[in-house]
Amino acid sequence: MHHAFKLGDAEHNVELSRSADAYRLHLGGEVIDIDLKTGADGRAWLTLGKQHLEVVIATRGDDVFVHLDGEAYQLRYEHPLDRLAAQSGTSAEDSILAPMPGSIVSVAVKAGDSVVKGQTLLVMESMKMETTIGSPRDGVIAGVSFEPGQTFDRDALLLSLEPQEKAA
């Protein structure tokens, strides 16, 4: 599976696959067995090939904070759809994706409606909690993918936006 991470300003493309005992990191022409385990004492250990390194890992959203071998790193996972949008010259904000699986409670907009940043677009329910999804920017609703009562998975396209000038 292909993944992209940002470390500082540099983007790193990696491939991961599974072996019987661990994951395999495909980096350039090299294949490295990797594994991450937590010991009974709560300490985490990263295995890279034959090396076993103690590591501290914390996450916040798509940010991953790693303390390894005396150095601290901040990585950011980039969702493949965001990367494709950037490559096509559109904005990742043009696609409003589901942050978690759930169902639609209500939809406050329809295709063709002009919206402003922060405006409520829909209300979703997940694990008995309602979440309001607001517009990430000003624009025009290009499409609404779900109706009230319908269910969806994480990262499902809920709504799409287009810039104001495209709609005119």
C-alpha cells in the first residue's frame, strides 16, 4: 500500500506490505522488515531489519510525533485524495470527507447553494454523538452525496465544493 508522509517540508513516499511476521517497508529499491510493539512495561520498540530501537510515539489527528534515538520528529500523514487534489490543481477543501463512519442526520444545503466558511452543511451521527460539518471555505455546493438516514464509511465523500467564480 502506498503512503506519503511529510517530515518538515520534505515529502516521503513509501510502500508498505505484509510478511508473515511483520510489515515490510519498500523504500527506493530496498525492502526492510519493520515492526512496532509495546512491551509489558509500556515502552514501545521499533524493529527496523535487525535493529531494535526504543521509540515514543504520539498522534494528534494526522500528525505523528516520534522520539527516536535522541531525536524528535513530526510527521504528517497525507491522505491520497488530498494529494491527488493538489496534483490536479484543485483544493483538498473541494471534497468534504467523513471524519468517521456514521449516518446523516440532516443536510442544510443542496447543489448550487452558495456557502461561506464555517456555515453548517450537514449534521452527522456517529457512535450516538452528533457532529456538525461546516464549510471549510466560501464556495458553491457542487454536489451532496448522502441524504438523511443514509450511512457511510470514514473518508466517504459527503459534499463537494467549487469556487464561486466557477459557478457563475
